[in-house]
Amino acid sequence: MTQKKPGLRWRHLSVAVGIVPATAIYILICLVAADIVTGHHGLLDGLFYLAAGLVWIYPASKVIGWLAQHEAE
């Protein structure tokens, strides 16, 4: 059984604490943008909601990669 290095858990804590305000800010940005963009055309609405639903994946994958990289050390 391998022992973990001390201090590695701060990354998990920082992500856990930071994800709540980051998600709230992202939701607020999407709400304001949806208020401006939607209601003009159905296709535009669909494209906006598709983009808003997928755009968070890239930053989330970077954070998960950062956690996994340091977990493997």
C-alpha cells in the first residue's frame, strides 16, 4: 500500500470550495446571455443552449487533469 504525500489533499479542497462560486458565476452569465439571445428564433435558442451546456466541459477537464496529474505523482 502506498502512502500519499502530505499536502496533496489541499488540491481537492480548493476544487471543492471553488466549484460552488464558479458554478454560480457560470449560471449567472448563462442566464444573462440567455435573456439577451433567446426568444428571437428557435434555432438560435437551440444553438445557445447546446453551447451553454457544453462549454463548461473544457475547463472542467483541465481541472480534473490537474488533480489527476498531481495525484499520480
